[in-house]
Amino acid sequence: MASKKILVLPGDGIGAELMPHALQVMRAAVGDQADIEYEEHDFGGIAIDKYGTSMRNETLEKARSADAVLLGAVGGPKWDDLPVDQKPEKGLLGLRSGLECYANLRPAMTFAPLANASSLKHDLVSGLDILIVRELVGGIYFGEPRGVEVENNVRVGRNTLVYDETEISRIAKTAFQLAQKRNGKVCSVDKANVLEVTQLWRDVVIETHADYPDVELSHMYVDNAAMQLVRQPKQFDVIVTGNMFGDILSDVAAMLTGSLGMLPSASLNDRNQGIYEPVHGTAPDIAGLNIANPLAMILSMAMMLRFSLGLEQAADEVEAAVNKVLGQGLRTRDIHQDDPQNSTRLVSTDEMSAAVIDSLG
Ligand code: IPM
Ligand code: MG
């Protein structure tokens, strides 16, 4: 039996609440196909409270030696007033860059039973299947110099948007290769009309494209891309973009599908190690109330089974089970709507995740 090691980082808010559900589904889906050993560490705000740092060195060491990291979410109002370099998010960025997980895959897919939950018209989003490939360990999130200083008695804040060509070509390759397995289209998003660094982005994406003649490449400025995502989202297949544009566009894309509570993500490095986390945050306002949607967390776990643990079949089963419970009409509050025909049922977190387990193959 294959033996795999994962590091589990529940984090804060609903991240910590939903993690046990994902682990239960994992155990049920994997059964005796593999022996998955896991160790759980505090991470994010809870680690700040206990250890004074959002990520301990030993947590990063464990992550490096694991096959994958399954992560809930970090942050919350309790830690919002800390300086940027002491916030829970610092640990998250440190983990991403410490593992060199540069390729963040954020699929935005409409689940057929949920096409009505989108804020856009049904026709615009039914059958939607976009993959945002976001560069995750460079760009303005990590660029130097950074910080706030007093210069001539005036406070000046500074961040730096920087990419070198190797960082651009490796993420472009990821996008082209993924497009080859999908509908063969990549749209690269930049702001090349204003920012030199993104002109370089565009040039390198075009150069890298030479090796992928079967993929159709287009380019879009980020403002237009934001608009096109809500105007006609089905024109996109794979979108590749830098760290900050990807952060913003992936929230837009998520909402097209009905709820942030549905969307998983994977962040991969060249060794196929990955960090798997739902796109939603910690949602402190609803944490602990047994109403949060566990499906993004469960689907992130499924991505982990597929991409890092080689358990494709178990991943398929989890995804099929999620589709099935949605088809049966089960809805957590975020995806529940007025339902004159009574074809859906409002359920709790516990009920939703138990239903997924019941629906497994
Ligand atoms: C995300 C989040 C993070 C990011 C925050 C929590 C640091 O918004 O994963 O999209 O900006 O990358
Ligand atoms: Mg974000």
C-alpha cells in the first residue's frame, strides 16, 4: 500500500472548523488504497497566540518533507492590527514561498445544480469552466524594497512589482501545459500599456508560447479582463497572470460560480508538492456556528489526492459525491436561495459533510 505523508494546517476561523470534515471525507474516500499519515500544526493566528509567530520553523521543515500540505485558512479581526510582517498572512506567504509553490491553480467551475446561485444570469455561467493560473511566490507580494518610511517628514509607503524572466516563463509553461489538457486556450493578463514589468511578462509569455503551438494565446489588460469576466466569462479557458492580478481576478471568478464557499485551490512546485486550500478565507463572522460550506475544503482535499498523492480515483469519487449531494438539493446557507418548489434543503456544515461521505462510491 502506498504510504503518504501530509501536513495538516487547520488555521483560524472556519478553516479550523472545516478541516476535520475534509479529513473525515479523505479517510472515507481513500479507505485502504493508501496509508496517509498526517501531522497537524498550529498555523496563522492561533500560532501567533501560542508561539508568537504565524509559522514556526519546524512547521516549514515538516511541510518540506511532506507530500502535501492541506491548509484551512488564516487570519481574523483579532490579528488585524498587527504590523504586516507579524500578521497571520505572513505565515501563509512564507509557506508558499518556502515550498516554492509558484503555480496557484484556481478552478472556477459552475456546478450544474448551482447555476442559479450566481449573481450573473444563468445562461452566462451555466457550464462555466475557467482555470486561473496565478503566479504565487513573486511579484508585488514579495518585491523589495517595501515598507513605510518617513522621508522629509512625510510618510511614504512602498512596494515593488518585480518579475524576472525565469519566474514568468515557468508559470507560462504551467498554463500552456494545463491548457493542452483542457480547451487549448490561454489568456495572459497584464497591464503592459502602463507597467514595464508586465511588458516583459507579455514578451516572455509570447516567447514561451513558441513551444506550445497547439495552444491559442491571447493577451488582455487586467482592467478589461475584470470586465470581461463579468460580461462574458465563458470566453475564457485558462487565464495566466501575476500574483496580485490573480488574487483579485480569482475572487471575481469565484463569485461567478455562486459562492466562494465552493472553490478549491492548489499551489504546486516543481516537485509536485502542493499546498491545498479553499479560496475562501476564515469568515470569522460565521466561524463556529456550523453553517459554513465545507465543500471548498473538501474539494481542495480532492485536488490534493489527485495532484500530489496520485490517488486519482479517490479524487474522482469525492468530486462525484459533491455533485451528487448538490443534485439532491442540499445547500449550506451561502448557496441556499428562496425555493418555492421546495427542491432544496438548507443544511448545516455537519449535515453537508456527512452527506458527502454517504454519497461516496
Ligand atoms: C488568497 C488570499 C491571500 C492572498 C491572503 C490571505 C494573503 O487572499 O489566497 O487569495 O492574498 O494571496
Ligand atoms: Mg485572495
